[in-house]
Amino acid sequence: MIGAAHCRRLGLVAVLALMGGCVSPVEREIESGGTFVLSPGESAGLADGTRVRYHQVSSDSRCRPHVQCVWAGRAEIQLRITPASRIDGAESATGELLLSTDLDASATYSGWRYRLIRLGFEAQPVATLQVERSNSSY
């Protein structure tokens, strides 16, 4: 025979297991000048409510570690940016940016400058990004 305490514990475990599928991950908020890491499919929020999502690697011709190459190659990642509402209250459309591993390569969209600092060589490469406020609106 199963004791009452054991049944309560099993019930609690079942409830927590069901709730696990309903809990959404906490989105990190990144300040201007901040550096952060995202894996494909992950997103982060900026201080003004803009959302940055690392969608995918678009191209990757980089020389792999421990391999001698004539050319270092380059990689590009695709970000999906959903800006906060504009000042006039109209919703902004989600934009797409391509960032490359080229030196000093950056892109500006909706008041933020984005820069790819590092891209890993994993099967799903982790991206280290930096964002800062920009004087330009695009």
C-alpha cells in the first residue's frame, strides 16, 4: 500500500512536470555597449524593448581550427530584429540583418548598431554579439 505522503509527492512531481512545458525562458536584457552570447534560435531583449533573435548561419567558408588554409574565409549569420514600437505608436516590422566575421563589420537597424564579435565552430555555432545605440534610425 502506498502512503499518503508518497502520493502527495507523486502528485507534486506530476504537476511540476506539466508546468515545465508552460514556463517560457527568461529573456536577457542587454544594455547599450553590452556583449552577449546567443545560440541559433535564441533571442535577447534590448533596453528599449527591441528583440534580437539569432536565426541561422547563412554561409560559412571559414578555415577550420587546426587546418592550414590559404584564405581565412568568412561566415555570415542572420539576425531577426523586432523593434519596439515607434514613437508615433505604429508597430515596426521585423527586419533581418546579415552580420559577417569580417573585421569591423557591423550593421545598423532601428537605432542599434550590431557587431559579430566571434562565431564558434560547433555544429550550431554560438555567436558573441555586441550592440550599442546608434544615432542612425536605420
